[in-house]
Amino acid sequence: MGQTLPKPGLRPFLPDDVPVLAAIFAASIEQLTGDDYSEAQQQAWMERAEDEEFGKQLASDLTLIATLEGSPVGFASLRGADHIHMLYVHPAVSGQGIASMLVDALEKLAGGRGAKSLTVDASDTAEGFFAKRGYTAQQRNSITINDEWLANTTMKKTLGAAA
């Protein structure tokens, strides 16, 4: 039999989390998005974590941290009542339900804030994840980061009574 994995936990963002979340952000982009984005696109995207705005955004959004044995392994942020702004999981725990746990929590929080639906600008890498959760594509977007063009898709999910 395989070893039982520790149960992940959730906690709110603290200002001291910025360096470890920046590392998770960069590792996630570097190791998980290579099939969908070029190295130049990944590099431009990762550089966002080096900007002081990164920590300010985490602090101004409602940001949740997923932990394993007390150590952060992923994070997600809700902007306003109805927009998932960020969702990043360390590659070492990708596919283990951490992202689902984070989005479940954000969906419940959004519903609690009175949101009838939730949107996300999903990377091409994350689009399938959100589609499996009932999000539908609304429009394609092109954004510029440090002179690199990156595509994403705005997706929307109607929150039901169970959310």
C-alpha cells in the first residue's frame, strides 16, 4: 500500500507569505505551462512575482493559502466578490486536489459574498481544470507582459444554491 499523504489545510494570507508564494508562482509557471506558452512568455509571466505589486495584489485580494504539514503549497485569490484573480499550485503537488480545494473555498466565499457567478481569466494550461468544474468559456483574451503576448480565456460559472 502507498503512503498516506498528509491532509492539506487552508489559511488566510499573511504579509510574510509573499516570498514563498512568489516562489510557488514562478515554479508553477516554469514547470506546468511549457506545453502552452513559450520560454519567453513564461519568463515574462514569472517576472511579475519580482514586482512589489505582486505582494500588494495578494494583500488587497482575499487570498487563501493551501498548506501541507504547515508549509504553503498553493494559493488562490478572490478579487471583489466574483473574480478568481490567481490560482497557483507548486508542481510537486499538482494533480493532488490542492487547486480543487482552493477553488471550492473561493466558490463558497464568493457565494457568501452574494455573487451569483464567478469568473476567471484562465491560462491555456488551466482552462481544462476550470471547464471540468463547470466554468464555460466567454471570450479569448490577449494580454501583454513585458513585451510578450500571452493568451487566456475568460470563463464563467453560475454559482448554485450548493456553492
